Amino acid sequence: MLALSAVVCMIAASFPTIALIMTNSPDYYRVAVVVTQNIVCFFLLGSLLSLFLFNQIDWHYERSIRDELTGLYNRRYINERISQSLSNSGSRGVIAVVDIDHFKKVNDSFGHDVGDNTLIAVSNILKSFMGQQDLIGRYGGEEFVLFLSQSDSESVKTLLEEMSKAVETKASVMLPNPVTISVGYSEVSKEDTLHSLFSKADSALYMAKRNGRNCIIKK
């Protein structure tokens, strides 16, 4: 838009000279100058306003799909993206639900500031393991959702184990409390819907918690 405005302004700037050459009249020259000024003002102001509006639209859109604290995608956007992926025939992948162990005790013992810092630290560590085709979002509270594009069972298990170890070592160093996570995950099948896929992953997460937490369960 700015480039177009610059071209238009350059063309408009030649109007007074053309008018003077063609008519040899100072009156036409003055009129051409006024017209040129109006055109330049119109296009420059229009361009600047358009840039401002586009930036505002982008800013509001990002806020609508991001979690305010962690900067990860929010629940609504994650649901939409996973639903779109499941609607594609032959879609593959893995969904994993991650829960920070004993998070309520963190808030109760150290306060909500430490709780917020724990969420941010864990989200940054989890995000560092995501590939370009993967999705990660904060699903609510201390729960995160990962949608991994890879479907090889061993690769996924290795990735989740490395992720869990990274949280335990790195987050605990940055915070006044040890941090571990429980993970439940499930592979996408042809029959899966958003609800059935989350149901399997949630069930696996529940089993991980019953098994003492700080573990990874597949279902």
C-alpha cells in the first residue's frame, strides 16, 4: 500500500508542471498544485490508516488465539486446529495431555507468582520440543495439550520422556520447588473425533496420576 501511494504521489507531483506546459497559465498551475496536494494527502493518510488497522487486526487476532500468561495457543484454537486435522482423511499424529504434578501445592506453599512462573517455565520447555508441524496449547489451569505430527510410537515415547526429564531438571533449577509432569497420550485413529481423542488421552493421564505421577502412559 505504501509503495502504491509513493507511485501515485510521484505521478501527482508532475501534474502542476504538465498543466503549466500545456496551458502556460499560472491559474491552471495553482489549481494543479492544490489537486496534487489533495491526492498526496489522501493516499498517504489512507496508507498509514490501513497499516494501523491491519496491525490492530493482527494484534487482536493473536490475542484471541493465545493464552495471555504463557503465550501458547488457547483451548478454543487448539480444538479448532485438531478438529481440522481430524477432518482430513488419513490424518495421523498423537495427542498428549500434560499436567503439572501437585500444582495446587505450589500455589499454596509459594504463592501465585511462583505458580505463574512455574506455568511459564514449563510451557517454554514444552514448546522447545515442538516441531514446525506440531501444536501446543494451554488447555486450562496447569494442563497443556500437545498435538504431534509424528506417529511412530517409539519416537513419540522418546520425545515425551525427554520432555519430562527436561521439565524436571530445568524448571526445578529456575524455581524454588521441584517440578514434574504427568503425561497421557494416544495415537490418532481413523474413527477418532475430537471428543474421543481427548477422552483417550485424558484416561491415560488419569492412569498416570493413579500410578504415582511423574510418568507417561499411552492408551
